[in-house]
Amino acid sequence: MVGVAEASLSKDRLTREQWIAHGLRTLARQGAAALKTGMMAEGLQVSRGSFYWHFNSIADFRTQLLATWQERATDGVIREIDSSIIGPARLTYLMKMAFNEDRSLDRAFRSWAASDADAAKVVATVDARRVAYIAKLLRESGVDARASIPRAEFIYWAYIGQSSVMNSAHCTITEQDLGDLSGLFTRPSSS
């Protein structure tokens, strides 16, 4: 039987990944202002010592949150698509996945970036990486290199804007429609 002191001790031994997951949830639900050591430790019902076991400071934690988001929401997605989908279907797959996901975390990072230079730098890097990847997929589908960037930017702007629409009747789109739209963007450009 585990004693009370032992249960409390094991509870205080959260992993780095548990802290990161809690930080991402906190950011998505409450915004960057809630990313404070005391508030997060209280939310997890552990001591601040658990936090400082894994992170040097709140700045270190925030840097790791940004890196985790970039890896999961961009770099990892790109690797997944590149390793599992072949040909023009990649763009359609990406659009179906992106336009149907919960973007509360993405919105939270963008909101944070509006007032934090480090977050803004990471969000700008993510945006550039995503647009470049969409342009690559367009070129692989036969779109002229010159036309691929503006088309990629337009698709990305639609992705960013969709999460800002407040009327639910105008912020959802069927998978069939996304497939049709993908086809429009992959048509060869006219000279």
C-alpha cells in the first residue's frame, strides 16, 4: 500500500512531456497570460519544484512550448504526409486534414505572437514553412513555379481565416468540396 507521502511525491514527479502537454492545454484554453509556474503547478496539483526539475525558467518552458508546437503542427505533419501519401493527393489530404482540425491551439499561438517577439518569430517561421510546403505540393501537381507561391499563400490565408469566422454556417466545408477546391488550385496556370 502506498503511503500519502509516497503518493504526493510521485505526483510531484511529472515528466517534461506532461508539463508540456499541460502548457499546451493551458495556452489553448486560457491564453499565454496563464503560462505562469504557480498557476500551472496549482492546476496540476503539484509543487513548483516539479516544474523546475524539468525547466530552467518560465522562459525556457515557453521556448520549449513553441518548439513542440512547431514540431507537432508543422514539421511532423509534413513528415507524415511525405511518408504516407504519394502524388497530387498530398495537397487534397493536407487540405482535408487542416480545414477539419481543431485550431484553438493555433489561434492561441497567434494571439501570443501578437505581444511576444519570440512567439512571433516562431509563428512567422511556421507560416513560411507551411506556405513553402503547400507551394511544393502545388509544383508537384504540375503548377508552374511562378504561380505556386501566390496559390499557396491564398490557400494558407483561407486556412488562417477560417478559424476566425464566428458563424458556424460559414466556417465548415465538406471533404468533397475540399477535394474540388484542391483541384482548382492544381490546374495549370494560364499565360
